[in-house]
Amino acid sequence: MIDLDSEWAVQSNRRAVGIVGAGPAGLTLGNLLREAGIPCVVLEKGTREYIENRPRAGVLEHRAVQMLADHGLADRLLREADRHGACEFRVNGVAHEVDYSTLYDGQTHYIYPQQEVVRDLVRHYADERGGDIRWGVTDVELHGIETAEPALTWKNADGTAERLECSFIAGADGFHGVTRRSIPAGAVQEFSHQHGIEWLSILAEAPPSTHKVIYALHPDGFAGHMLRSSTVSRYYLQVPVDDTVDNWPDERVWAELHKRLALKDSDWKLTEGRIIEKRILDMRSHVVEPMNHGSLYLLGDAAHIITPVGAKGMNLALHDAEVLAAALTAYHRTGDDSGLRSYSRVCLQRVWRAQEFSQWMVFMIHRSPEPFLSRLGQARLEHLIASGSSAGYFAQNYVGP
């Protein structure tokens, strides 16, 4: 059993917060609790090398970056990230730029790969603040989550078993993790939606061919060009449902990207490079409501899945961590549990708004098997391009709120 008595002293509860999962949500929560003097232990099934090099999202909202900066967690991000205030929609080979920064209070996105966010958060938590992370753990189990004295048990990488008596457990271990599955059947509602769309996600060692994100609407389906770094780019292709990566050799990938991203009457060219990752993304949405049960609080993908359209996933996870950290800090310092009681409601307000916007964009930029719906989506995009009010709605939701 972990002994925290010699290191920590908290007013309301001497037991640690157990955090399952070392992604952006779990690591941000750990850093904020550590900053507040609240004991916590992070359990992670992967190795440090694995999580620090696993490519995922790469777009941070202004509000999320400001939160990280306020807590001293954004030093390298602010030095190295690119800032973007415009994106481009391509409709049948014609480009239309939307300057969302001008439309919404000068706010911008920060382009910074998620693995770099994770690397920074691990460094701050473990190396600089002395935080406890257990790498390579297995057989994690939750105990007593419906009581005031929950616990976590697990096996360390060397096979030794360990138990942590917790004040609370934070589940930040993703949709397939153990924490969400530990909630008794029927205790929470789970809302799911399959969008009937799949993407082929491509990561390539190719310098960006653009200075802004590109969303291309093409008769053969959506294509996207996302920026990650000066040497690596992310691309997306809409593919048939139930398609497989095996159907997409590199030559076909590049041919389809060239075709769908092409511009009429322009010398713009797509830069190719070595493809280092290809995977199929099932475009689905999922929300757990409420985001807590007893002494267990869910964050990030453990609580909600959102499509990559609109780049909201990591930003929602960081918001969850911020809200939960404030609630836990108030409880441990003063015994005030109002923040814990309102945690789910506060987070879900943002989650459902992001889900609505994501659905709005999914419908707008994809070709539907039903021609009528495809034309409706195109009409929405044409209205966005032509209408100031529609562009304003897009800007407010795309870069914030």
C-alpha cells in the first residue's frame, strides 16, 4: 500500500486522488492537483516512450492554451506552436477562405501535436514536480466507487501488486478503459450515434502544402489537409463504410488526395512524403451522462467521444481536467463539495455544444449516399461562405467558446 503520510498534508482528506490514464486529461489533472498540494497517483498501461510518441490530435483552442499557460504548463508550446486564424474550404476545386480569428475576437488556434502536449505534461508532472506515475500497469481494478473510501488495485510492470486507498478516482483512460466499464449497468445514461461515415487517416513525413487547414468537398467525398509540424502533415479521406486500410496502398492515397484537394486555375501542388501511419476512423459520437458515479469522475474520452471534425476532442479533455481540478481543490482545502456536485453539469454544457457543432460540420462537408442530403450539406457550406451571420456562428464555435 502506498504511504503518503510523510509527504502530504491536506485539510479534508489525507488519501490520494487516483488518476487512471496518462493522456492530456489525466496529466493535466495531475499537474493541477500537484500544484495545489493535493496528493495524486497516475496509473498508465503504456510506457512513457509510447505515450510521448503516439500521434493523435494537434489543434488547441486559445482558451485551452491560456489555461495551460496560467498554470505554467505551456512554456514550450508558446515558443514552438504555430498560430492559425483562418481555414479554407474547397468546393469543386474553388477555394474559399474563412478568417475566423477576425470574426471572433482575434482568437486563434495553436497547432501543436498532442504527443508534444503529453511530453510537456509528463515533464512538468514527473520530472519537475516530482509527481508519481506508474508506467506499464496491468489488471487495474476499481473498488468501492459507491462509497466515500474507494480504492485502486493494479500490478506494476515488474509484476508486484499494489493498492491505493483514494479520496476520489479520476477515469481518464479512454473509451475502452476500465473506469467507465466499472460503473454498474443502468447507473448512467450513454448516448451514442454512428454518423455513417468513415475516414482514412494518413500521417506522412511531408511538409505542409498549405498555411491553413483545408476542408475539401469533392463529388468523390471529403478530403482534409491538417497541419502538425514543419515536416509532418495529417490528411483525411472519406472512404466507404467498412473499408479497410489494405484497400489503400500509398499510390492510391496520394492519387486520391491530389484529385480531391486540386484547385482549378491554380498552380497549387500537394507535397508528398513517406506515409508513416494509415488507419480507418469510425466517425461516431458518444456521451456518458452524468460524467460521474459515486467517487468516480470521468474525463476526456472516457466520458465523451466526438468526431475529429472541428478539432474538439483534446480541448474538451483539458476543460474536464480544469473543472475537476478546481472542484477537488475546493473540497480538499475547505470541504466544499459544490464543485464536485456540479462537475458533470458544467462539463456537459460544453460537451453537448461541441457535439452539436461537430454534427453541423459533419453534415456540411461530407458526401452522403443520399443525393438529397449531399445537396443540403453543400447548401449549408455555400451559406457559410456567403453569409456573415453563418460565418460568425462557425467562427465562434470553431475557435471556442
